[in-house]
Amino acid sequence: MLTADLNLATEAAREAGRLLMSFYQSEYEVSSKGKDNPLTEADLASDQCLKERLRDARPDYGWLSEETADDPSRQSREWVWIVDPLDGTKEFIEGKPQFAVSIGLVHRGRAMLGVIFNPVTDEMFAAMGEGTAQLNGVPVHASRRSQLEGATLLASRSEVRRGEFGLFEKDFTIRAVGSIAYKLALIAAGRADATFSLGPKHEWDVCAGAALVAAAGGIATARDGRPLLFNQTPTLTNGILAAGAGIHAALVARCAPLLDQFQHRFAERAR
């Protein structure tokens, strides 16, 4: 069954990606869902496309999407699609090729399938269960690095601007990448060693990426190292920390002293 779901998800992601490209670097309406949270016609069009492809094909599955009003009945479903039709909207608006369609499938709270598609670079990351993660059909593996110092970390551009990775700049190489889903896909593919975000993340931001990282032999957890659970209420995870298996525990320990400091910053920004 998962093989059929994976095929369905990759086809839906590619179709949504083609739709996004019809808007990309052209004129479209942009509105706002709140502070620093833009919404475009492309987000909504991609969401509608995914609903038509995924929900119609699997009417018994629950649905959770950033751009669809939440239906609490999803929590009674054994299988649930968790999607972000356009992760990295700000990058999309700015014409930066660091956004993606993100599709996760959860079974009883566990991310079982992940598909992340960057339509600009034509990169299709896909994985299911505990099998092999693939990039455009070729198996990939998370970083096998065993030493934390010297690792390459992926961070969001806003996190870098706010100085949230300042304490890591001495011992690590920091690369700024937009979409968190795309960052997690790159970690799964071994393109970098780790990424983390200490602030809360919505499930649709990280579900597909967590499945990809796990299938690629890496580890994706909450910021404190605890397992990630999905199809919850509220739909927020306690941050995200993803890395190759050889450095994940060390990175959790390295981040631990920062949690109180960062939690205060997040509370201030939320006011």
C-alpha cells in the first residue's frame, strides 16, 4: 500500500510543482496571514491541486495542510496526509530557488512517507517506511560524519540574520537555505550534516522531511532529542533537529544550554 501512496504523492507533488512554476517570477496576488507570513495565489492553487489529487484518491485518510482550515476529525483517522503546498513562500516571492512542495503521510502519529519536490531545481526527494531515501530515483544517505566540530549546518536566512547561529560560527560551517522542508531534504541526501530550528515548527513544515531523514539513515527529533509525533493538537512540534546518526546526540547536547535563552526570544517575538 505504501508503494502506491508514494507513487501518488510523487505524482501530486510534480503536478503541484508545475503549477507553482506557472506563477514563479511572474505577477500574482500576495496577501498576509500575519506578521512575516505572506500568502500567495500560488500557495492556494497548489493546495487545491494536492487536495484534488490526494484526498480524492484516498477519501479515508485524514488531511492537514497549512492552507486548509483544520478539520479535527483527522485525529480519528489512522492515516493522515500532512502537507505544505508551498514551503518557503518568502523565497518564492523573492525569486530564490529554495522552496518546495512537501507531502508527508502519517500512520498513528508516525511519519511513514515523505515527498519533497523543488520544482526549480527539479529535485524529487522521496522515501517510505524504513526503506531507502531517493533523490530523482537514485538512493541517497544522510551524512556519515562522526565528529560534530567542523560539520556543515543549514540555517534559515532569518535565523542567520537574527544571530541565532552566532554561537556555532566558530566550530561549524553555516549555510543559509530557505524552506525548512528543503533543508531537511538536503540533510537526507547528505548535502549537509545537520539542521535545527529551536523555535516551534508546524507539523506541515517538518513531517515529510522527518520521514526522509529517517529513511536515509539520519535522525530527526524535537530540539530536545525526543521523538516527533504528528497529527496532534496543537499542530506544533517542539522545534526540529535533524542530523546524520553519528552526530545527532552530540548536537542535541550542544543545543541544550541554549534552549532557555532561545525560548525567551521566541516568547518576545510572539508578543
